[in-house]
Amino acid sequence: MDTEIPTIRRGSSWLRTVVRGALICAGSLAILLPAWLPNRPSVPLGHGTVALLQALLLAAASAVFFGATAHAGRNRPVCRILALGLAAAVIGKVEDFASLIMGRHFPENWVVGAMLLVALATAIRHRRVVLQFVGTVGTHAGSGLIAAALLLLYVFNRIIGRARFWQAALGDAYAPEVPRICKGYLDLLACYLLFIGAIGLALTLARREDPE
């Protein structure tokens, strides 16, 4: 006779889903606030508030995956690979800041290359777990937000960031700063979506039980 006590699962709530969606949308609008912050005209957009927020969001997403490794079980290599990839992106964003602090050129290519090499070695060593994760990535929470961020970075930004697009759209009202500003804020939106997606994905990986 089966005496196992059934586990009571928390039912889904439409109100909770609506609130989460509203909070994510509110955050997407909040990242536009730097446009109203005072900024020196002589400071390029890539060295200002927008670039700093991009680096902070990527660093937070990397920290989320590093923190999830302690609870991810067999998915620890996946969390480590994702954390290293995001950390490499952070290094690419803070290269200008690091060079300014050091007073000389920061060797970001070497640092990024070393991180990606460690991530690749981890993927090869734990290829079964990585392949299983890739095969089921669509079922993970946050994968849609991460996919949207990648679309912004590698599809929309290729068009919105082009001067020819804005020259055709604005005509005589075109200014050289327009594509650069739009590209910077689209990058910021993508970093925000990566951060939110990383939270959902890390929680899913950490809660999955190891197979018996």
C-alpha cells in the first residue's frame, strides 16, 4: 500500500503572472532614465552612464549564475559556462574604464580569451550535460528573454545602429549621434533582458533534481 504523502504544489496565479510581466515592462522603460541624466557633451556615450549600466547588468547576471552553481547539482558546469561567458562580456564593456584607471591599455583580448577557453574546456569535459541542456533550453524559464536579448544584439542592432538606416528615415534631419545613441540604448535593453532571463534560468537550473 502506497503511504507516500502527496506533495501540494502551488497553483499558478494569473495575477502573479500579470504582475511579473508588468514589472519586467517597467524595468524596460526605467533603463531609458539615463537619457534625462546630466551628461557632459564631451564624454562619449560608450564611456558614460549607459555603458556603466550595461556592465553592471552583465556583471549581475554573471554573479547570478556563479551563485547558482552551488545548488545546480549536475548542472553546475552549465552555470559555470554561462557565468564565464557573461563575465567575458563584462570585460569587453569595461575595457575603456580599466584602461583609464590603469593609465595604459587593458589587455582585454587576453582576459576574454582565457575565460572563453576555460568555458570551452568545461563544455568539452561535461559535454553530455551541456548537450542535454542545449536540447532542452527552450523549456527553461528565462530562455525567451535571453533569446530576445540576442535578437536585439545581433539582428536589430545591426540595422538600427547603421547610419544609412537613419539617413533614409530622417533625411535632412539626420544627425551622426542618432545611430550611436539608439545602438547604446538597445544594448542597454538587451543587457537588462539578459539579467532578467539569467535569474529565471538560474532558478530553473538550481531547482532541477539530479536523476536517480
